[in-house]
Amino acid sequence: MSETPKIYGAICEILNDVEPILKSCRNQSQNFNFRGIDQVYAALHPLLAKHRVFPTSKVIDLRREERQTKSGTTMIYSIITMEYTFWAEDGSSVSTQVVGEASDSADKASNKGASTAYKYAIFQMLCIPTEAIDPDYETHEIQYEQPPQREVQKPSAPPPNKPREQPPTNRSEPVKTETKPAASDQPQRRSGLVCPKCGEAKLQDSLLKKGSMRCKGCDTTMTCEEYESGKVDTSPEPKKEEAQVAPVNEEVPQAFIGGVTTDDVPF
């Protein structure tokens, strides 16, 4: 009957002796507490020496990427897969693989990723109590590179329409263009003014005679100067005498023809 490898008993003894590791380190830039790699070394070194166990490491895979933060800083991301083997004095061992991820603006991204991988390998293999943040509780916004956008040229505006000029009839004479006065320059016809003679608001400028005014109520005509100066004759006009018409049945005197009346002329 073969003996049981000593590594299994040693790991169980370490599980029995290990104490919780508190989060006494502080990340000032992102404001959270964590347990550093030095705390893991300080807590595990006495136990590994006591139970005669030592670890070895092996890089399984390494990927590096360059990403840009929102502030414009270029960061180097390292994703490293590590295999850690824990050996006992009889040559027996147990192995575990862990993925570590870290970023740095210089040349420390891979070292940070390996330290993270070893720290979580110890936490998971020895079940050390932890208050680790669950990955579902937080997200990180990464700005990815976008393809350059093509500039779309806007169509230029058409030139303003110029007034069409008539060709000159004679090359020696320039073309004369008539300019019409603006609507605001033309005098406006006044209407609805109060007639100083009849007192009705029916006085207006005459269309037939320039500079004169006519009242629709009393049919009075006056000049603009008379109206504006108030020198308008307001006395009533004399009544015209009606012509007398002779009645139809009035007797008509007899006509005389050569001293003889029409009654004496035989018909």
C-alpha cells in the first residue's frame, strides 16, 4: 500500500493555521481598500516554512495591449496566465492556474499582473477570508480608437442674382435705367378729414387736380393751402332760383299771317 503524498497533509495544516488577512491598504486614486502582496507574503511565509512547503511559478500565456484613458494617457495592459506549483519535501506537489491582469504607464504591467495572480491563487487555494469586490459591482470605461471620419464638403452657396441689364442701342451712349421711387417716397392720399364747411369727415385729396381737396358730403372744393391755413369760406352758398316753366294748358296767342289771324284762313 502506497503512502499518501505529504503535500496534501501540509496544505490541510496550512488551512488550519492561516488567519484572515485584513484590507489595510488604500488606493487613493480610486478610493477603495485592498490587501497587498506584501501582506500575503507576511502571513504565508511562516506557515509555508513551518509545514515545509515552497511554491514555484510558470508563465503559461502573456498578452499586452495599449489603451488610452479619458485623460489621454497611454496605458499598457498585461493579461498574464500563471501556473503555481506547491511542493512538499517528498517531491509531491499540487498546481493551480490563475489569470492576472494589470496596467501601468511604464514597464511594470507584467509584474503587477503576476503579483495579482499569485495573491488570488493563495486566496482561492487556502480559502483565506476576504472582502473582495465582486466583479459585477463595478465597471471601467475604456475609450477605444475610432476610425477617422471623412470630411463631407458642403456645397457652396450660389452667387446672388444680379439685375439684368439691357443691352445698349448705341455703343457710344450708356444704358439709362429708370429708377422707380420707393413706396415710402411717394405721397399718400389723405382721406377722412373733417370738412370745415359741413363738419363731416368726408374730405379727401382730389385725384383729378393736384393740390386740391374735395368733400364728398357738401361737394366743396378747396386747395390744400386753404385747408391747412384755415382760410376756407364757410358761409352757406346762395340758393339758386329755380326757372319758372310755363304751364302746359296755357293759351297760346294766335298767329298772324300777313295781318290776318289763323281763324280767318280757310283750310
